Amino acid sequence: MAENETPNLPTAPAPGGFVPPAIASNSLPSPAPSSASAAAVSNLPHPRRTSLRPGSIKEDKVRNYVSDKMLHISRRYVKHFAIPHPDDEITGYKSMAELCKDVDDVINIIWLSGTPSLQIPYLLNIASEFTTWLEGFPPSPAATFALLRKLDHCFASLLFGYDIDTKETLPGFENGPRAGLSRTDMVRCKSVIERTRVLVVEVMAKEPADEDSDGDTGGQGIQTPKPDNDTEPEPESDRPPDMSDYDYGDDDDDEDELLHMNVAQVYENTLVKLGEILGDGGGVTTMPMSVD
């Protein structure tokens, strides 16, 4: 079949997968059959067997889809700071978790393409934009760290030339890692990652925005309730204090420890590999860990 002829593409997955239901068939490449372990470990779709041909109809469709989705995400991010209007066709994001969900869908499509010439520039762009998006919302640790782990998996795998979990050779890397990141890409990637790691510490140190019953952000209008003067103080008990009466904050300590661990692991696999290639002693930079 000639390259310019319209190919017979397989039917798109049913709604509920990583391809949005609005995407019609014949619009995006279908994944190659795979074991469930690949998706379970990295939460990424299994890429197609071979890379898309440069300039092909399928490659153009992926480019157009990703570009449109990224533009939509940018518009919704900007709308987050604007005063809502009833006639707006695009609504702003309400949380970082909501934005991460849309970005996650785009990353899945990029990875599914199995084409390094698409994956590398688009993923680098997403990683760079993420530093801007991250500052625009109160912290959403679960969604933020999940997306950063996915990006880390993608970049590290592209540096190795194989999936770091399944050890399967990635499409386009059949002849070695030469199809991966150029040295310029690596330097840019390392710069973005180090900026992200520092920024994550700053963002996670912020308090999530509290909302009152009217949905307004809590601030000076929220007052500490005063005790009722008519309330009788409870009589003191002669019972000796029990150890269970004291709150040692163990749950808070566990949450803080988990948060510190997640912060330390941001882009960990990618930085280690970049350090090996660029020769800077491992790549993992020391950063402040105060997220209290």
C-alpha cells in the first residue's frame, strides 16, 4: 500500500480505556497485544510493535491529537485564574488532580505511539510545562506524584532503550539506544527535572486550600469559635491518666515520612541514568527536604 493512501486502521478501543470515547476509529494507532504486567507496573499502555513512519497519516493523526489536547489543557489552566462566565465553552481546572488526569491521557497516547521522534519532544514539553502548572494549584500529592512517576518511567526507559520494568525493547530501539535522547535532549531533561524536584518541595510545603460551606477559600473571615459561656466545665476525674489518652501523632508522622519519600524519588530513575551518561556522579541532586 502506498504511504499516501488511507490505511485500514483497526477499530478504536471501547470507551473506558485511555483513549477518550470522543476519538473515532481510524484516528489513533492501536496497541500491540501484551501481558497485563506491563500496564499494571507502570500504568502505561503497551506501545505498538513498530514506530510510526515519519510523515505517515497515522503519525500526523497522533501529532494533531496531542497538539489539540495540549492546547486544550493550556486553555483550561489559564481559565483557572479567570472569573467564570456562563457563556464560557471552556471551564478552568478546579484542582491539580483534575489537570493531571487530562495530562495522563495525553502521555498514554504518546507512549502508545511507540515512536521516539514523537515521544521525546512531547514528553519533554509536558515535563517543562508541568513546572508551571504545579505552582498554580494547592498541593495534590497523590495525583502529582503518580504523574511524575509515569514521566520518570517514560524518560528512563527512553534512555535505556527498553522498558525499565518489563525489560522489553522499545519500538525504534531495535538497533540500540541511538534512537533515544540526544545529548542536547539529556541536558534539557536534566535541567527540567532538577527544577521540578526543587519546586515539588516548595509546593508540597503549602497548605491545601480550605473551603467553607459557601465554597469560598478560607481566610481572615474564618474565626476560631469561642466557648459557650453557659457551658459548665467538665469535672476533673480522679482516674489516673491512661496511655491511650495521649495522641502521639503517629499517623501524621507516617504521612510525613511517605511525603518525604515521594519527594526524594521524583525522577529518580531518570536522574541516575542521566548521571551515568553525562558523567556527573549519579545525577541525583541534594535538595531541601522540609515539606512540613
